[in-house]
Amino acid sequence: MQHEAYLPRLIDPLVEKHLAAFGAVELTGTMWCGKTWTSLQHARSSIRLDVAANRELASLSPETILLGEHPRLIDEWQEVPEIWDVVRHAIDDAAGERGLYLLTGSSRPAKSEVRHSGSGRISRLRMWPMTLYEAGLSTGEVSLADLFEGRFQPKPVDTDVASLADQIIRGGWPDAVHLGPEAAELVPAQYVDTLLSAQDAAAPEAEPELRKFLQSLARNVGSSVKVDTLVSDMGYEVEGAINETGRKRIRDLLGFFTGKYVVDALNGWDAPIKSPQRLRTKPRYNFADPSLPAALLGINQKALMGNMQLFGQLFEQMCFRDLNVYASALPGASPSSLYYYRDADGLEIDAVIELRDGRWGAIEIKLNGAKAPQAEENLLRLKKKVLANPAARNREPSFLMALVGISGYTYQTKNGVYVVPLTSLKA
């Protein structure tokens, strides 16, 4: 069911790989990120459960939904959660056949609505809005896979502030790729309105509170915001004090929006694989796409270029989006290969990519390449800390990188740190 207008995504080879290994593959991710289009490239038949008539049919006769040539796409399956168990049983009955179904979902259904996890039968892949490389806006001259193998070639590059601002405002939405700037900035604004206006029984608060919460997250973008800060922003104190009731309301809101794949929880990293610090470090919350906090804050391209502090914070969000995609596409990646680092000494590193075999690389993000020396200092501090205890036998980093917005070159410093513009990066 391939379409000639389809822009290939980095997840495409992973979909084929998982279809060959499992009875079904579920593609999850925020709405409008391209799950349906991508799934159609790998399917031979399809049905959409966001259509009322199809939902009614699925409720009355779920098995009917499965009729069709394989792989069969069941789009927005969570609209009829019983479909999950029907698919699982169909896979069991197929006695080892692979690549039977593709499922897409823009939210996680309640656990009580699904009787079995689908483990061993249904594989899950996370999808994001488009990266700069997928949209044709990164040259891809620097590959993360090459850096893990020690391969790198310095090159002159051409970076542009206005273009970066435009990409932040329009975001990675496939429908916005070919739109002009004024039309493109309407897409994320409409996304937010559509998301918040939907009648969702799982929503923990009314629409005004949902919007206020996302705006609070947007105002705190670029920081490891604390739950108590969000409690205060939302006015959930009781008699001027923060209590567990207010914290629970915030945790419910975070759970709701991570369940919609709008907000992503980035977990902490520590060098020893079995370190309890990985479990103790609180997650840092990012938006799935930089255009979402921009839309929530009412910022357009011109306003963004006049506010360099916010520009840097939203550029960081764009980097996290792309790094999540690139990390997941690397050979030897795990489902969650991207982390951040923060320790009791105040050292914080924006991103760490760790592969299944224990190799790792650390990344500091700076909008202005002139600040690469600051990034280098932090990265070298991390390396020194990780290698400080020889008895721990921690690996040296495969690479240290300053990921920047503006630079005239991709290059390596005398201390071995790579300086790479986001517009030169790929998986």
C-alpha cells in the first residue's frame, strides 16, 4: 500500500525487522507524527478504527476487523481495546506465522481494558515527529553509528539561525514539511487545540486545567522541573502549602500526557549498568516536538529570534526529538537508549546514548557553537568521573559531542570532543 509521496522514515527498517520476528508490530507515538502513513508502507490491507462505522463493527464482531491480506493494519486500535486480545489470539492460532498485523495507537488504553501484554507476540516501536534528517534538512554528514566506531571527517558546514527558528516553530509534523512558514505554524497550534478539545474519559482534569498544565511545562522547558514547582504553577496548594493531594494531581497529569506521547520522560544515567542511581534519578520531561511548547507559549519565528534564551531552550527540545529517533535506529540500541546525567556535585549532561553492549557517548547541547568550550568542559568532567575508579572497570566513552545549532564546521577539538551542528547529524 505504498504511496509515492511518502518520505522514508528511519523507523522503516525497524518495522520490517520486527515484522519478520513477531506476529504483530504496534507503532505508538503522538498523533499526527506519521504512524498511519508509515504503517501503510508495510501493510497490504487496512482498517481505521477512528471511523465510527468501523468502531461499531469492531465492537459487534472484533474478528471481522482482522479479515484482509497480511500484514493488515488496524489503525488507532485503542479506540476498541478488545482488539488487542483478539489480535493476540489470532497470532496464537496462526501457529508461528510472522508479520500478520500492524497496530497503531496515539494513546495507551487503561491496563484493565487489555487482558494480556502481548509479550512475545506483539512488538512495540515508538515513533516520533520527523527529524531534520528525515525532512531533508540535515546533510547527515556526521553519523552517530560512525562515531561509535571511531569514524569522523571534519567538514565545513552552512548553518542558518532563521532556518533553525523556522524548524522549531513548524516542528516535525509530516503535513507541515512543504508548507510555507505562516501556514506551518498553524499545525502545532491546531494539534494542541485538537488534543485538548477531545472528549477523553481518561483526562484527569477539565480542558482549561489541561491547557494550563501544558503551558506550565512549556514555561519550564529546558529545566528539570520539580513536581512541587508544577503544583505551585497550577495553584494546587492547600492554604498556601503543597501537599500530597496536589502532587498526585500533577503526577496524574504527567501520566496522562506521557500516555498520549505528547510529553516524554527522559530517565537518568549512571555508568555502572547495575547502579541504583539509575532508578533513583527522577525523570526529566520533554515535549515530543519543539513546536508544541512554542505553540503553547504563543511564539512565532520572529519572536523566537528576538528571545535567544527561549530559542536555546526550544532548540534543545528539537535536539532531544532527533536524538530519540537517531538513538533508536542505531545497531545495538535498546528500546530506551537515550538518557540524561545529573549528579550530586552539580554536573549535568544533556544526553547520554548507551547501547546494549555497554558502549556510550555523551552529548551537550548548545545553540551557539561559540559555547562549545563550555560543553567540552562538562563532557571532560563526566569522562574523568566515570573513569576515576579503575576497579569499577567502566568503559571509556565512545565519543563526546557538543551538539550545536550554529557553526561553520564539524570538527574535533584537541581534547577529542566533536562539535557537530544538528543540521549535519543522522543516526
